[in-house]
Amino acid sequence: MTAIGQMTAPGARITRTLPGEEDRAAANARMIAILSRPDPGPVAAHLALLHFTGRRTGRAYTVPAGVHRLGGALHLATGSSWRHNFQAPADGELTWNGKRTAARFELVTDSETTARGYLELYEHYGAEAAQRRLGIVVADGPAPTLDDFRAAVTGIPLALVAVTPATATDTGDTTELAVNERTSR
């Protein structure tokens, strides 16, 4: 890896450490190649490709992101800057499990909802898998609390993007799309 960037608030127990820009670009390119295949394998149960148009640039983007289920709804957990494209709901497409479908993306703007969502995901996945799946690092000690996630949401910042696939807007059901279960990998 080249340079590593760490995002944190002073005294925070939760941080987000990123590889350098060159390494991130290489990893994203690998994931885009894998997730674009008709049969991308088991990694596609947890990762998807978002296809959207930049709200300011008008440029087409494809980015890999982790997909999570919160309260039966699909969400992306991120701290990446592309999340700003969804401050107002935006249409795009989602490639997940080898299927590309129209979707609507909307940034969750309520910080309390976001903190509670991250805590729920952390508890659901377990400490080791959650850190990898959510792209965070939790300091040694007791399990993080809601207050720790509140600080991370405002300090890093961590964000959630709600995803509504077109199939769900028609039927109200997202169960056929996939269930993001706990994994030891």
C-alpha cells in the first residue's frame, strides 16, 4: 500500500483507515471487474456496484459498495465522498449478485438513524466481520456503544445510503434480492 489516510474525531473509539488513492483505485477496478461478471461468486452477496450520474459533473460513475439489510430495507454503509450525490434522492442502477437493476439511492440525513444503523450492523455481524464489512476500526476495549457510533457519524463521517431497487418499488419486497448474513470471512 502507498499512503494510508485515517479519518477520526479526537478521542474517538471508532476510526476509518483508508489505503492510498492509488491502492484504492486498483482495488475498486478489481472489484468492478469481478462484480460485473454474470456469476461473480460469493463476494457478490455482500458487495454491489452502484451506477449513477454525478449530480454536479454529469459524469457516469460505477463504484463498489457493501450492501446491508437494516429493518428489511437495503442500505450502503460508507464514508466515501460519492455519498453526496444522493443528498437528494437519485435514480441509478445496482449490480448485485450478477443482476443489474434500476434503483433509487437516498442519503440518510438523520445522524441518529445512521448511528443506530451502524450499531445494529456491528452487533449483527460481530466485531471482527463488522469492522471489515463496515470499513471501520474499533479501539480495543468494550464493544462500541451508540455514543461511539454517534461520534463516528459526525466525526469521520460515516453515512448510510438507502437503496430501493426497482423490483422493490413495484412489489414492496426486497427478500428475493439477497440476504446479507453474518460471515466469518
